[in-house]
Amino acid sequence: MPHPETWLKPVTGGLYCLPGDFFIDPTRAAARAVITHGHSDHARGGNGAVLATAETLAIMRHRLGEAAGTSLQPVAYGETVTIGEVRVRLVPAGHVLGSAQVVLDWQGSRAVVSGDYKRRPDPTCAPFEPVPCDVFVTEATFGLPVFRHPPDGEEIDKLLHAQALYPERCLLVGAYSLGKAQRLLALIRAKGHDAPIYLHGAISALCDLYREFGQDFGDIRPWQGAAKEDLKGRIILAPPGNTADLWARKLPDPVVAMASGWMRVKQRAKQWGVELPLVISDHADWDELNRTFDDVAAPEIWVTHGAEEALIRQATLTGRRARALRLVGLGEEE
């Protein structure tokens, strides 16, 4: 039985599967690509044949247009396809809509490339599914013991408390337009908040796409054109980089919030001018990363990006082999 390190290689351009002749989340244009999810650091344009879930392909078409790929092959969760000599199966990663882990089987050897993932319940995407394997390829975005995310509901309670506390101000929440914003909407609605929520245009467009796949976010409206008086006491979602833009100055004395796992670091919140940090992440925290290693029962862990050293040390202390792949081009979009 060949060890996965003999047929799954980190090379210039990404993680390459030799017997299948394809890349997983290539960092430069590839002839054949399997894409884990639609975030821009994993789903780039210019590839030839692209395989992914139907949801991920829809996101790629929305974001990349014709550059999404020369040919697009949708694969359902659990469906097995053969590429070259390799059996490939996609299973949920729990990160964003359509996100998948890539299960690779070749000559009795199995590797699972998880992409980005989280273990918290999320009504906007399918939950993470552990798959036993010989090698588990993981991210380590929050791979330090300091990162232990609080319950999501507690963070939403903080947001709604601030809304009640400042009825003359609006709550301007920075959230990534793909995944985080839709999850926030679902979490807020789960608390019984049924008032209109206003959206930046970049988020609104992706919410429309989510709706095509059965999601319902209640009364959501574009902020453009809304009267300043109507925005008092309202929640407004915008991409993180837009909370300090000129358009935000037209809002009624905004309380600037940010929903991110990085809000655990007080200095980051201060640097970003965040008044209300919300520790809500679409990535696994330290405990969840290590629990995942137990769940998949992999004797070997490969780390693609993030806080590699601490996670590798922890994996080694628990009797596993571990190594850093250091794939260039994978970031922290979450």
C-alpha cells in the first residue's frame, strides 16, 4: 500500500495528485482542478476542467464568470468519481455553502484534504463529516491554544444587547461576504430578531445566490437608498474592508463591530477600529482541530497553512506524525 506522500505532493502551484494528474485548490491555473470551496484563496480563475460541488461551482461562476473554468463538473456529497487512477469523493467541510473535503483513494491508501472547515453547527451549510484516513490534510488558521471560540449564541447576544443599548445608532458589522455574512443572518434570526437587516451590495448578491439553494434570511434590504433615519437602531452587514469607507460616514453614528475569530486578539480589534468585537469564526478553533484528528483517526497530519508549528507539536505529542506543507497562497479569509 503506497504511502500518500508518494502520490500526493506539495509542488509549485499547490497540492498535486500524481496518479490522478490534478491539483486540489491550485494556487495557479491548472489543467485539472478539484476545488474545496468558493473563497478566493482556494477557488482561483483560469483552470481547465474543474470539479466541485454544485454550490461551489455556482459561487465560482458568480465571482469569476467565464474564468471559473473551461469545463465545470458538479459532484454531489458522497458521490464517487474516478479521475485517472484515483477515486475521488467530496464530503461536507462545514465551512461555507458547498464547502467540501476531498477524499482520495488509491491502491488501498487514503488521504483526506479538508480545505477550510469548522465543527460548529451552521444552518447555512452541511456539517463537517469525519472520514477515517491514513493522512489528514488540515488548515491551522486558529492553531494556537489561545484560540478557543465562545458559543456563537453568546456573541449574537452581545450584538443584540448593543442594538438595544444604542437605539439612535446603527450596528455596522464587518463580515466576509461569502459564508460569514449568511451565517450571521441565520444566527440573528434564530434569536427571534425579525426586523429588517441592511446589507452592503457585495453581501446582498451572495445572499441571492444562497436563496437559490434554499436559504431564507427573512427581511433583508440593500442599505443604498435607505433614509438615514430608517437605519437608526438597525443592523447593517458589510465586508470587513468596507466598514471604514466613505459610504459608512453616511450612516447614523455606527457602532463598528467585526465578526471574526481574530477578534479574540484585542490588539487586532483595536487596530481595525472595532468597538464591538464578535468572536465568530468559520474555522475550527484549537480544541476542535485536535478533536478532529481524533475523529478521523489519522496516524499522520499534514498542515497546509496557519499556525503550523504549534499544531504539529501537539499532533506529535499525541503520537502522530506531522509535517508542514507550507502551501503558498492560502490565506485567512473567513
